[in-house]
Amino acid sequence: MTRISRASVGSGKRVQMFPGIWRTTLCYDDDSMLCHFSLEKGSSIPLHKHDAAQNGYVVKGRVRFLFEFGSFEAGAGDGYLFEGGKMHGSEVLEDCELLECFTPMRPEYK
């Protein structure tokens, strides 16, 4: 059976994850999940880890990504990847929009 999904940021359910951090889950199956994130300047996501790999793209803004042994800054046009099971977090330097694909999908984000 072929499954085709379509979603838009404006029509999806927007969930506040932390103060100033919003997620909209767009499309998913058992193998992958695509999410849109809106992050407000000054907000942050604490260090955490999950089984899924997290492959992302900065649509607009600037963010500092933290990981167990350091950090890096990413801005509009930059891509990034966090392997599954690795500690990571973020500090938002400018209002941001991110697109992130998780593999496998994260059941708690359905």
C-alpha cells in the first residue's frame, strides 16, 4: 500500500514544548517524521537525548546548538545532524524557524 501525506505549517497542531519553543508535526510514518519548529530569541532547549537521529535545516534566524563536549552556531541555510542517543540542546540567538526530520519517527510527537 502506498501512503502519501501532505501537511502545512498553518494547518497543523502547534504544540508549545518549552517557553518560546513551538513544534508542528507535519508528516510521518514508522520510519521518519518531519517537524517545523518556531523558536523565540532567548529561549532554550535543555540538553537531552532520544533514540531518533535528528537531521535539521535552519530556515531563518540563528541558533547555538549544544552537545556533550561543545557547541556550534547555525544560521539560515545551514543543515545539521545529531545522531540518535547523543546529548544535545540549543540556545536561540535570533527568532528562528527550523525543519527537522527524525528517523525513526518519535511517537511522542504524533
